[in-house]
Amino acid sequence: MAEKAQKGRRLLSIDGGGVRGLSALLIIRDIMRRIQIREGLHSLPRPCDYFDLICGSGTGGLIALMLGRLCLPIDDAIASFKTFAKEVYGEGRKRFSKERFKATVLELASRAIVSRVLDDENARLFDDFAAANNACKVFVCAMFADNLNASSPTLLRTYRARNNTSSNFTIWQAARATMAMPGDFKPATLSGEFGLQHRFIDGGVGSNNPSQLALREAESIFPGDALAVLISVGTGRSEIIADSAHQMAAASDPSALMQRVAVDCERVSDELTGRFSQRPGAYYRCSVIHGTEGVSWVDAKALDTVVTQTSRYLEGLRISAELDSMVESLLDVRARAVLAGHNLISSATIRVLKVVPSATPTFTGRHETLSEMDVYFGAGSSLAATYRKVFVLYGPAGVGKSQCAYKFIEVSQAQDDPRFSHVFLIDASSERSIKADLTDLAINGGGVRGLSALLIIREIMYRIQTEKELPSLPRPCDYFDLVGGSGTGGLIALMLGRLRMSVDDAIATFETFVKDVYEHGRKRFGEGKFKATTLELAAKAIVANVLSDANVRMLADTTTNDNACNVFVCAMLADNMNAGIPEVLRTYSVKANASPDYYIWEAVRATMAMPGHFKPAALTAGHVHHHYIDGGVGANNPSQIALREAEALFPGDALATLLRLCKA
């Protein structure tokens, strides 16, 4: 492995799946067995000697730590996992509690694995000796329990990263964090740098198949290197979610909903298969296809079933040939795809606009600057009494300009300052970043907080107006070829794109809509917190106010305007929530996977039917009846769907910019 820097990098990604993680270990063992035969080795090789980076979520994260950080032989890892699963999911079951299993048992079992290998149960994640010797690197995924809307999971690493560094937790703490699935275990409360307390839940909630994160991370930690192979190992397909009363009741519970949505990882696999279709030998996906659908990932008694079904899977002729090809790619470490700029969405392409972060806990001083800002923005005045003001903080890099701004906003928000109704962080690092020829727009859902996306769009329109010296704010539909959204993001997409509303009209309409639906439409009894009839009436009113007819269809007449803005919104079929990809309801025609031409208000009703808030939307197209729930359940950030739709809608065209807007 000494010449690895001049060759391709080998990546291993392991899905979460509770006790079904044993299936992933058995698949990895078969890969090691084939390497042993091919290389003529006396014993099974260790996975850490054949991968540069191993990652995982949930029990996949535990496996990644065992194989990569603890460098366990595969048979030892299998034995440790079986013991772990029986202790945690068998003996650790609770009788009377919000969570099903004891977090203390999970912690003790994780400590035991570490202490058996390193003789120190409190060994840290960072391994400087391994880093110096270019050994296998590992990261596991976890989500901040207090901010599930973060754009991606937090990565807990065994190495020091240049950007977005993570705290150097103990190994068992990382296992505790990545496995804290809501409903199974209480969140993991860990102390990070500066004594800050963090509450983590299972990384599978945000990325149960971390393959895409592995590619992004590899690009960062191996700059200039290529990809030899990415192997993604799953834990078997999940059960199909039926539209029964029992399942819909489960869907209304957030923790149950997150578990069911997080387990099925094949959508990520399908996307990567497409992206690497022209790179033979660069990407492989292994996951048991049949036999695991009914296996609960918290049933310790199901371990034998997992072994049986995985063995049958590995005996198949097709998978056997694929495993041989996989071994070929692992042993022939040559570049098969580039890491930098491959067919992945790069951080330079997606602009994520978020709320402003808090100032560093060590912030001190700057009282004069903060006081000057306070006076300038009119301390004590209301928002209505102020006019547009700009305060410029300037100085050399690193002197604390950003921290000053963060602190001012932090203090203002803590005091419920009436001067600022909304606060956003907008990337204005260059004129090009704002004036770029925007092609696609994806708007996150977010209930009443969808207003934040509209205000950001208004700011963009204002800057275009200023740059082009226009007499009035331009309409977003004249600057975007495609607008997509989920939930209230879907409503906004339809207002701006299909109804061609000005952004100020859309803001006023949205504020009225929110009051009608979320204030006046609250229920006391029945399914959902809010009245679905109120949602329908409010959606009809929006359409009727613009088009003078509430029952206008989604498909737009493009005969008079070939350059009309195209719109899609996302909804999930309640009858099969594990279909993988949400239903896309479009204002344009496509050759494949055409969507029903519902009324515009029906599309709003479908994309906003969040379980627990509204009952599912029952819609009919022709003689076919469908029940829809909020598209945010499957794709609250529809950016990747926007890319896929644009590829089909504009064949041969290129991407200028994809802009993603988050709710605050």
C-alpha cells in the first residue's frame, strides 16, 4: 500500500440496519474469502488492509469502527457483533419507557468491544499512529437531535479533517451516537470541545446509506487522488409500507416514521448506479434482495434468519460473478473514476442558505462595535419604522468580522428584537455568486417557515433588479427554467412557477394561507392536527385569485411560450412509502413516468399532507385512486430530483447553477 497516493482509492460504505448488520458482515467476509483464494493467503485478510476509507451509519457505523478503527479480522468482528446484538436488542429490552431498549446496555456493550481489542475502553477516535502510516480511515454518521434539518449528518472521524472538524470522542461514544435511533434508544449526550454538550441520534435518520458521503469525504481527504472502487454493502431490503390504519397511525408518530423511511437505502444506490454507469468496476452494491423484508432490525432472535438469507444470496450465480469483479477492482488499484468533479453534486454547485450560526463560545470584547451596530439599526425601533440599512464590517481575514455579526444577531434573537423579523446567511462572496445564470431552483418544505425561502428569493430578485436597473422587482419565473419543491416548498414552487406570481404577491398570499390553514384550521378531534378541508379551500382560493378558476390543471399550455418556467412538486404514495423515489407531479409532459394531470390545488393538497398534520390526500386520475402524503417524507430537499428532472426535460443542455433554499 506504499504507492497508494498514485493509485485509486478504495472505499467501503455500510448501511445501518440493526441486527441485520450481520448480513453486511457476512457479505464482507465473502469478499475477504475471495481475496484470500485469489492471493493465496494462509488466512482471511483484514478489511482494513484493503480499504482506504470505511464508513457507516447505525450498526453499520459500529461495524466500520470494528473493521477500520479497531482493525478486527472479519471473523472476530462477526463474533463480536452477534454478542453485541444479543446483549443490546435481547437482554437490553425495556418494559416501561419511551424507548424500547436500554442506552446503558448499548454503552456497556460498545465499551466491551473496545476494551477487548485496545485494553482501554476510553480510547479516542483519532489515531495519529494510523494517520502517520497512511492506514485505513473511518467515519460514522450521527444527526444532531436538536437540528434534524441540518443539510447532512455530522461525521465523527478517526482522522483530522481540514474542514468541518469533529470532536475527538471516545470510540464507544461514537458507536453510541451513530446507533441512537429515535424510539429505540434515547439520544446520546456527549461533551465536545469547549465543554459543549451535543445530543446525537442515529445517523441513519439522515443518511442510512452513506455512500455519497464517502465520495464527498474521500475528495476532501485524498485531494488529487482518483477512485478505484466504491463498495456499498446493505443490510437487506425493508418491508413495504402498506396503507393500513395501523401503518398510517405509525406514520403519524415522528420516530416510527423516521425509522421506516431511513431503512430503505436503495434510492441512493440507484442514483450512484446511474452516475457510475460509464465507469465499469468503480461502483458495486451488495444487499440481500429477498428474505429480509419481514426481519425486524431490533429482533435479536432473527440472527439465524439473517445468516440463512445472506448465505442464499451469496450462492446466487449473478452475485458470485459480481463479487469476483469486485475483488478484481480491489486488487487492481487503478483509477476508474475521478473523485474531484465526478458526476456528483459538488459543494460549489449547491448553495445552501441557512440561518446564521451562533458565535463561538469563547467570543469576548468588541463592545464598541456591537454598540455601534445596535445604534445604527435603531435600538428600540420596530421593523415597520425602519428603512433599508446596510452595516459593513471590514478588516483583514481572521480578525473576527463574522463572529461580531453572529454575536450581534445572537443577542438580538435572545432578546426577541422587534427590528428583525427574519435573519438569514446569504453567500455574497462575489457578484458572480449572485448574478449567475440560475437554472434550477429547489425549495425545501418547512410549514410556516416556508416564508424564509420566499424572503431569500425576494432578496435575489432585488439584487437582479438593482444590477439590471429594472423599474420593479422581476418575477422568479422569468429567471428559472425549473422550480421544484416539497411541502410548503411545493406550494411556493407552484405560486412562483405555475401561477407566475411576483414574489411580493407570493409572500402576501403565503402569509394569508398560513393563518387560514395553521391557525384557523386547527382541529380538536380526528385524524391530523389541522383540517384538510381548510387546506383545500385555501389552495383553491390561491389558484382562483390568479387564474379566475380554482379547477385549473397542472399541465401548462406552452404553445404560446416555449420558455415557460417548469414546475414539479413531490408527494409520497401512502400505499407504498418505501417505493424509494417520491411521486413527481409536474406542470410539463415527460416521456417516461408521466404523472397524473391533477388540478393545481390537488397537487398542493398532496405535497402538504404531512402525517400527523393532515389526513392523506385522496385523489383520482381517470379511474385510478391514490392516497398521497407530504413529499417531504421522502425528499424534503428535492435538489437531486431537480437534477434528474432537468436531465430528462432539457436533453443535451448543461447545468448553470442549482440553488437550494432551506427553511430557517
